[in-house]
Amino acid sequence: MRRPDDPFPSFRFVLELGSLQVAGFQECSGLALETKVFEYPEGGRNQSPLKFPERGAVSNITLKRGMVGGATTGALFNWHRDVMTGSFDPAANPHLRPFDSDEDIDDRLAIVLRDEKGDEVKRWKLFRAFPVKWTGPELKADASAVAVEALEIACEGLEMV
């Protein structure tokens, strides 16, 4: 039994990628914020330069999953291809969630951590997220590994709620 101060396990998470519903990811990495540092070597101060915070940066997020058959078999590839070619039409997406006119689109782009009971314990909202790289599986005749595809997503902002 988990005590209140125990850390949450990292293997229970849900991805809410806008109108695209694709489940079953095995890995999500890149949840990171970084602040660039400007160093100013002030005259007469020889032990170290002065340091000032500059612009922040949000890392790209990488999602990995085993390739599956069925309705979502090409969803990640097609989403990236459509964004890359400028032809992405959210209305034509077969994986649409019901639309709510009161819902902000930024509330639909999130990574959600769940506890052992399946209850939400932490949410990271992604702002203006879009795919920047799709990678297919490494195919080797002498290996018995699962075929894994990866999708890298860029975003302009990350908020933990």
C-alpha cells in the first residue's frame, strides 16, 4: 500500500494530444524547462562572473509506442505528415474527441500522470504543440524486439497543474 509521502510511479500516464486520441504509449521523455544564463565578467571581480537569467526554453517531448494494427495504426505518422505538408484538418481526423466550445484548446494538449487507482495526480499542459519528427521502427531480421515508433513534439510552453 502506498503511503501519502511515497512518490508516484511513472508508468501510469495518459496523453491528450489535442483532438488526436492515440493511447498505449510506453514512454514519454523531455518534460523539461530550462533558463539560459548570461554571464557578465565584471572588472575587479575575479572569483566568478555575474550571472543573470535570460530567455527560457522548453524541451521537445518524445513519445514512443509499439506499432499496432487497427484504426490508429498510422495516426502518428499521418498527423506528422499532415502538419509537415500544411494539410492538417482537425475536422477530418477520425480520432476526434467531442468538441466543447467552452474548452480552451490548450487544455486539450496534456500529459497526465495517474496513480495506482487511475486517478489524475499531475498534469502538464503543452502550449502550441505540433509534431516535428516521426521515427519508424528499426527492422532487423535477427532480432525479436517489438517494432517501436517515436514521435517528437515541439511546444512553446509547458505548465504543471
